[in-house]
Amino acid sequence: ATAATAAPVLDQANLGPREAGYLVGGGSPGFALAQSFIPSLSGLLTSFQIDVGNHPSDAGIMNIYLRDTLTGPNLASFTFDNTSPFQGFISFDTSGLSIHTTANDEMFIVAEPGPNSFGTWWGNTNGYAGGASYFSIDGGASFNPNGDADQLFATFVDAAIQAVPEPVTLSVCVPPVPVVVL
């Protein structure tokens, strides 16, 4: 028998409207952006999307990360080449990476610049109550709150696929038994 799965559903999102394009890039180390979100569902994160585009002055590589802390290790890492004219939501498939969300545990989508590249991550003001936007002027080494801005994004979760708990090792201590010799 196969495990039952449900179709992934939209869990968290700020789909617009677009009010401003926030810069990712600017040389070395450059400007980086992050958007926090708080999943309402526990399950397999199957994909996420961000609304990006070319910066008018230049284009290049954007590095896109998924994290469970703002500056912590990457749970997923993607490279987006925005050298061709492009505006809109781009999807990143995480279904094969076994990244599980836990309801009410904060996560972060981070966009950092590639070498000498510029891009735009669209956003708005107070568009998402479940998280916040952050900016970095040192390429993502540290972040600061981005006022009342929020970036445009969406996350999709399959709640039928739950994380498998880690195995537990149990140690039992048995006291020594005295030996009597007759």
C-alpha cells in the first residue's frame, strides 16, 4: 500500500499588490533581503515562490535560500539567473528536499546577490501580518528590520506528509550483581 498524500496547498502568502521594488545586489558584498513567515500547517514544504525581476541598471545572479533562522544554515539553496528580462513570481521546488514545516515555527526566505549583480524583489507596505521583511547591507551577514515593508511570496505545504521522528536510543544501566563463591 502507498501512503496517502494530499495535494499541496497555499499556506502563507503576500501576493500583492506590488508597491515597490526592493534591491538585491549592488556589488560586493551588496544588499540582501529576507522575508519571515510563520506556517499555519505542519507538513512537507513542497515549494515556495517569490516575485522578482530585473533591476533596470543591470542583472545577474540571485542566490535564494530557505532558513529556519535569519542568518543560520540554509535548509535549501537555489540560484536564479535574472539576466533575461523577467518580472513575476518564480517557483522553487523543495518537494524532494524533505523540508518540513511546523505550525507556528518561523522560517525565512532570503535573497542574496551574486557577484556584481542586481535584481528586484517586489514588496508592499504591511501586506503580510504573519512575518516581516529584513534588509542587509553586508551581503546577508547581518540583517535589520525593513520598517513596515513585506516582500511578495507564497509557500505551499502538503500537510499529509509529516516529518518522521528521529529514532530514540535508550540506555539501561543494570547494577552489578554480586557473585558468591562457595
